[in-house]
Amino acid sequence: MTWWCTGIRWNDGRPAIGWYGQGRGERASVLAYGQRLAFVAHGERHCLGVRRAGKRTPCPTAAGVPGRAGNAQCPECARLDRSFSVAADTNAADPRTYRVYLAWFGPGMVKVGITAEERGPARLLEQGAVAWAWLGRGPLMAARRTEELLRAALGVPDRIAYVRKRAVRAHLPAAPERAREVAELHARAAALPGWPESLERVGCEVVDHAGVFGLAGLPAPGRVITEMVPGGAVVGLLAGAAGPDLHLADGLVVDTRLLAGWELVGPPDEAVTTVPVAQVPVAATAPGEQDGLF
């Protein structure tokens, strides 16, 4: 029975690699910093279908997915996924309580977003937020209106490119400075007029994920995997993890979105990394320039 990788999962504040076996459900392999990672991509990359309400519906055609695609879905499954999605604004009737948050990724890199309250901080871990704070809680549409209000008034985006997030993780200011930047923006947001009456304000309590991500002593990212290929190997010691990225001790970054849809098997003992990689752009380390890419 084949187990297909589904990428990284943050379970109880710890990173894990997810797996899906058709007819067998899902499982996860919890990761620990300092452990050896070694795997080889076997066969071809396949669409993972649609996951909704904790259940995954397999792709009816078992379609192939390009190795460089950041999403392990074929176009048909991706369209179906977005047809009933809060993120795509196609599920406005969602009755759950939502929370509005501020997320800090590096100097000058702050975004505002929303997440279902029942998910707790999982969304912040998935995005690689180094420091963050709640702003408010309430119905979905009130949370969405507040998100748009804050984006416009504070000049912060709702998305920041992963390439910029990963490039600065090894050179972050100290925790007090991170907390100060979040707290100052929180105060500015709280003072703005026009908040929906149905949204409950939440006082500023800054949470820092540096310890969870293993950022202390993290090697500067030098290379990043650009795709997995049949027979391609990844070998190294896990130094840290943030969002979808696994940081290895040799400076290689493994974007686990590119692992999703592959069957990963153990390599020979003498294996070394052989998948295509690219240098992490130096320009991406420059703070203070927000963009609209996720």
C-alpha cells in the first residue's frame, strides 16, 4: 500500500510530515530537531485530491502534478477545493467563530489575517509567523471586514512571499524588539475607528515562535529545493522548521509543499542530496518592502 506525502503538519506546536494512504486514512511522522532526514522520491508525483472537514477525497483520475508546483492538486481538484473555501471567499456562510491576527516574519514584514478560532495558533505556525498577536474575534464576515479595514489603514498586506520569510530567519532581531513591533502595530489597529460592532476586541499578548521553530543558531539559508524528481534524494540533519520549510544544518531549505504528492522511500546509506536546488536570493533579505505574493 502506497503512502503519499502530504507535506508538513503542525500538530500540538510540533512539526510533522503528513501521509495519506487511499482507503487507510492519514497519519503523521513527528519531527525532532537534530534528527537525520533521508528520503528518495519514488515513481511520479500525483494529485492528492480534496481534503475537507478532516476527510480526503481522492483525485478521480489520479492525475499527475508538475514537480515545481507548490500545490499537489490537479486543476480540477484545485477548482473544487476553492469552490467551498473561506480563503477564496466562496464559503461566506461559515458559522464558526473567527479570529483576526497580526503576524510578524521579520523587520518590516507584518501581515494581517483571519483564522477559525477552533484552529488556535495552527495557521500562524503554518505561515511561519515568528511573533504574533490576536486582534479580535467574531463572525466570519465581521472578521473579514476588520481584516480589510486594517490592511487599508495600516498599510500591511494579507500575504508575504515565502522566499522573503525564509531568507531572514537566521538574522532576526531579539525577541523584545519583535514583540515591540507587534505591540505597536496592535495599538495602532485598536485605535482605528470603524471596527464592526460584532467583533470582540482582544488585548495584546504577543506570542513568539522562535523556540518552536528552532531559530536559535539556525544556519543561514543558502540553497532551497526547487523540485523533487524521480530518484532524487534529500539527506541532512534537521536544524529547524517554520511554516512549510525544513531548515537543514548545511543551509539547505526543504519546501515541504514540493514533497506533497510523492511517495518517499528510504535511500541507500551512502546517499547524498541530489534534487535540483537554487540559491536563496540575497535581495530577498532586504526588509521593509511588502509584496502581494504568498
